[in-house]
Amino acid sequence: MDKSSKVNNLSPIFNMESSSTSKSSALVHMVEMEQFKGHPRLPKFAVPKRYDITLKPDLTACSFGGSVAVHLDIVSDTRFIVLNAADLSVDAASVSFASSKVLFKPWKVETFEEDEILVLEFGETLPIGSGVLGIGFEGILNDKMKGFYRSTYEHNGEKKNMAVTQFAPVDARRCFPCWDEPAWKATFKIRLDDVPSELVALSNMPIVEEKVDGHLKTVSFQESPIMSTYLAAVVVGLFDYVEDHTSDGVKVRVYCQVGKANQGKFALDVAVKTLEFYKDYFAVPYSLPKLDMVAIPDFPGAMENYGLVTYQETALLFDEQHSAAANKQWVATAVAHELAHQWFGNLVTMEWWTHLWLNEGFATWVSYLATDSLFPEWKMWTKFLDGITRGLKLDGLEGSHPIEVEINHAAEVVEIFDAISYRKGASVIRMLQNYLGAECFQRSLAAYIKKHASSNAKTEDLWAALQEGSGEPVNKLMNSWTQQKGYPVISVKVKDQKLEFEQTQFYSSGSQGDGQWIVPITLCCGSYDIGFYRVKYEQELSAALRNAIEKKHLSATDRFGILDDSFALSMARQQSFASLLTLLGAYREELDCTVLSNLIAISYKLATIAADAVPELLDLINQFFIGLFQCSAEKLGWEPKPGESQLDAMLRGDILTALAVFGHGLTIDEASRRFHAFLHDRNTPLLPPDIRKAVYVAVMQRVSMSNRSGYESLLRVYRETDLREEKTRILRSVASCPDPNIILEVLNFLLSSEVRSQDAVVGLSVSSKGQETAWTWLKDNWEHISKTWGSGYLIRSFLSAIVSPLASFEKVNEVDEFFKSHPNPSIMRTLKQSIEQVQINAKWVQSVQSEKHLADVVTELAHRKY
């Protein structure tokens, strides 16, 4: 793109006519510093080409110093350079711009905190062409898991710090001043000074030089390929590693805490095979000479930094003796997801956050493709339905958003890392792949990556590539799915021996929307791949399908879809609670892992609604659920069977957990017996990892303020183990206690120094008897929670876990009023969605209370002999 066209793309306030230098200069002089505030994107006066970054972390003082030399092009007349900076102390005296042997010093250096920008005003117009901007700065190694931060670990009984970066989506600016938008791609040369010589220093590229001077060293890394700022990365800490190579010589390592190297072997094997798979699938080789994956004790998930992928420990490490089968699957899909980004996101990057789904939707979809290729016995495309459900649940809210969503401020970006961008995005890609055909889709995708490699792309660029490759009107077909929120419910009925279809927009609230979609419909006798919509069958067809489920005539995909759609329709009050319970009875011999897991999740929700709506029927409803799951539990048993599938191992834990939650005495007794054996011998075969959560939940069902021993024992196990997975397993279990006073203790424990901040959110799913306690606790501790987790991904979990399950109009008003007096801009979308869910629950409770024959149906189901 030539310079004049770049100028024409500027927003009006930055748009300078180039017809006359003096006219341009006069216009620029009129622009005050204040006028750079309040804009979603940076002005295009200057284009960064290369960052030379020096960082000097002090792990004792938890601070860092640094300097950056940005090689850039001035592309239009300006006296200003505007870039991003936040939480940094910029040394104004160090700032300079060097161009053609002329050194310019700024008149004024000012940071605007709300906009997170650094504005440099010079005394004269800067010359068009290349130059170098130099800036010195200092910052704090914070404890917020963003920017350049500290994570803690223990070595030989001593607590130590490591330095870690997490720049996505908009936090590179917290480490060094930069053009912190995905479209401003540049290369990076990174150097680390004063690193303790015994520590490992990592960045995106291999080390080019390491100079040791006594107890300290300086580490310089190769220049990176062109990439966005959010993908740069640095890690400094004490690590062990395991290593392997791909067939074309890429060195792959997994770094973890000293003594845990063996736990990295599974992820290493998956990584090497996944890189090979993607190289073939995308028809483009991995573009860097090495790939490091690092397990970080304090980390919010996983991050695809180019060549240096960072993970929380549970997403990368697998312990053959103490890890559950579900964690093995989680590690495999997490690795496959992050490595997919090395192509989709890193090599080809979205132009702006509106197109985030291009990164996350594709990485989610292709991670299932890769994992299914490596582990076909895991039935990953059935497991994919779980993700569709999460997307449908969020997108059924009126407070949802389109896949392509306008972003007007950096603070808004975090809230769209959600089930719409990931799960709905992946679902519509899966739907499109099925429509176009797998071979055509893959060929077109490879062409798209080759065309846009080392550059940026928008959604329409992908549609163009797929349209060109297939000859189909992809743009027309897909715009209805990506540019409007929501999805349809397809009503199906039989008339004169013909099927009639009708679509309306589905809302969980029962409201009517006016959206319209182009929907691919499949009529089948066997199995089909579900699209991103729901189906409502008339009563006669519903009865026939229920019969087909009982007789095992339908595929797992169909059984899942019918169950999930019926649940959603009941929530929207388009189907009775009683008819939904009757449908559930048809699944009493269900053994598919994904279907049964969803059946259990739905049962939990129904029991919670029943507790509010018809508490007098709750015991009978729990009795029905126990009967529903006993058949599957008896087939699976307590003991792992020789040669059983991983899915059966995963399912055993889910089923036993459900029986414990619903109060099945024999299950709780057996769990208690095994737990006591485990307390005496941590390696007892009576408590393999796959049933530990079930046993822990069962133990908590009998804990109360007068009988605390089970809870105290679990806390002891928590404190003794150094396996992160075991700690989170305990945190997920203890809040299931029915005693509200114990739940309050659990919630307070989550805020203690014993729980890492990213782990606190896993313990928020309290029992139905503890919801009121949890809401009061959230209000009482909101100031601390907001300060600790205030602008990251994790604070949303506090809202969704504690607010969303509430189920009265009184609570709608309470929540609304509380957050009006405690505003936080980074949670506004999540708050709106959570309040809407409370309204939906409240309406559902009212509807259930008005069902005339519910008691008769529940009584019959509870006493049915299976």
C-alpha cells in the first residue's frame, strides 16, 4: 500500500491532506495532545518495523527496567508519535527520535492512563521516511498474570519468583511501549540483562548469544519473523525439560518445574505429532526453528506465543499415576489448540479484534481435527457437541453478541474471549466444512494461509478463499451466522405425510427474535453432524424419538441433540418440565460418555430449579435421578477394567459423582471407605485418579459444622500434594457441601494465600443450598475480588458461577442495584448476561410451579423400576 492510501485510511481527526507540506504542517500544529484520547485505534502517522527490546528483570525486588528502540517509518507529516503504554514509568529524558543523522527530542511526553497511550510531541514536523524511536522505562513485575509479571514456585523448600509475560490481548504495552494492535506487525530482537546465571531464559526465538559474568548473564535472542506484539514472550525461571524433534528438524521442548520433567512427556509427544499433522493439513511448514512449551504455576489458561507457548500446569502436565483420563484429553486438546495458532493467528493474524473468532474459532475446530487424528478412540467429534452446547447456551441470551463484534476500546476485548468466539465460531466452521466437503475445505484453507502468511486478514478474506476454492456463495451463506447474534430453532411437524420446517430465532427467555438464517438441513436414517441451531419436534414426533432412544435406534450425536434441545426448550418455557423429565427416563441405559455427561449436567440444573420451584418434590426428583444413573453405574462399577476405554474411565467418575450429589447412600458409604484407605496410603489402588473427584464430593455430602473431619482431611491432602491437578480437583469438590456454613469457609479459603489466583475460580460452583451464602459472600468481598482479578478473564467466572444460578426476580433487582453502585467496565457484558440468566431462571421457576400434573409425573418416574 502506498503512502497516500495509508493517509486516506486515517480517521478524520488524523487525516492530513498531502497536497501541500505547509498546509499539512499547519493542520498538524492544530492537533492538541488531548485529541488523541478516546479513539479505539492508534493513528497511522508511523509504522513500526522492528523492536530492539532490552529487559532487566529483578526477581527479588519484583521490578524491571528496560529500553526499546523501535525502527519505524514516518508515513505522513506529523509532529506527534502516538503508541501504547500502560503501568510503565517512562523516562522522558531518554525519549528520542533519530532520522538521517538528525536527533529529535520531544517537547512533551505524556501518558493518558485511561486510553493507555503514550503521546510524544516534537517541536517540528518529523521527516517522512525511516527512523529509530528510543524510549527508556521501568515497571513492576506485577501479580495480576498480565503484562510482565511474577509467578511463584518452591525449590528445595524455598519460595522463589520467576518472570513471565502474558501479552494477549492488549498487555504488551505493560512491558514496553509499542503499537499494541494486531495489525501493527513487526520483527523483534529481544535481550535480557542481569539474569541470574542458574536460571533458564526463554523467548520466541533461539538464543544467539549468552554472556556469563559471575552470578549474572546476558541472553540475546535471534530476531523473530514478523508478528504482532501480543505474541512476543519472555520467561525467566528455574526449569527442567524434555526434548524431541519433528521429522524436519524442529526442536520441541516441554519446560516444567524441577523434578516434574516426566510429566511433560505426554504433551511433548502430542506436540511433535501435532506439528507434523498441521504441516500436512495446512500445506505450510512450521515457520520457526524451535517450539518451547512451558508450564507456569500462575497462569490464566494457555497462550500461543510464537515459538514459546505458555500453559498453566494442568493444561500441559500429565502424571501417569495421579492424573485422571479427563486431564489427558484436556492436555491433548490444549496443546493442539495452541499449536494450531502457530498458523492460524501467528502466521496469519486477524486485522483487528472484531475478527478474533478467526483465531479462536479455527484453533478450536482444528484442535478437535488433530486430536481425533491422534486418538480416534476418544470420539472427539462427539465430544465436540459439548462445545456446541456452551456456544448455544450463551448465544441464546439476548445479551449475546455476533461472532464478528465491534470493539471500540481495549477494555472490551477480554469479554469476547468467550463461547461465541471459540465454540460458536468452531461450530459454524464445522458446519461449513461439512457443506463444502472436507477436501475442498482443506485445499481452500491452505490457499488462504499461503496468501496471507506474515500478514493480517479479515473474515471476508477467508470467505473469499473458500468461495474461490468451492464455487459456492460462501459469503452469502456465512454472513447470517457471523454478523448477527443468535441462532434459529427449527420447528418440525408432519402434515399429509410431508415434513414441514419453520425457523424462528431462539431465545432462552422465550422471547421472539426476528433473525433469519440460511440453514443446512439433513434428513437422515443414521447419523449426521449437528449444525448451530435447535430443533423442536411436534408432540407425535417427540414421542417417536423418545421411543427410538429407548430402543437404541439413534446415534450418540442424535441422542445428544434431542436431549440438549429439549432442555433448552423447557428452559424457554416452550416445553413442560414434566415432559423433559419423561424424556430423560429414556436415557436410563445410556453409556456414551458425551451424552451421559450432558445428561448429568442437565440433571443438576433441573434439581436446582426444582429446589426453588417445587421443594416438596425434590426428594422424589433426586430419587428419579438416582434410578436414572444406577444402571450405567452398575455396568461401569468402581474398579477400572482391563483394556477399558479412556471414555469409560472418564464416565465412571462422572456417574459416581452424580449419584453422590443426589444422595445415594450406598455410593457415599463406599466412597467414604475408599477415602479413609487413601488417607492411610496415598498410593492405594482403591482410589485411582478417575474416581477421586467423585469420592471427594461424596465425602463432602456428609460434612457439616458438627462433622468437619472429611473437609479437614481434604484440606490436608490439598496442602500436602504438589500436583496442581490434585489441588484443583479438591477445590472443585469441597463447595458441593450442603452446609452453607462450610461453603462460606470454602469460599473464604479460595481468597487465601493458599490458593493461586487462577485456581480460585474453579471452586465457585457451590451446592444449591449454598447459593444465597455465595451471593452474600460475593458482595462482601467484591472490593477485594475486583482489585485482585479486576480486568482479566477470571473475574467473569465470579459472576457467571455465583450470579447466574440465582432464580428469583428479587435477586435480579439485588444484583442490578449492587453493580450499579460498584461499576466495573470490563465486566459489563458478562454482568448483563448473568442478570438475564437469573431472569430466565425466575420465569422457569414460575412456569414449573404452574404445571398441574407435575407431581403425578414425578411420583411415577421416581417409583419406576428399571
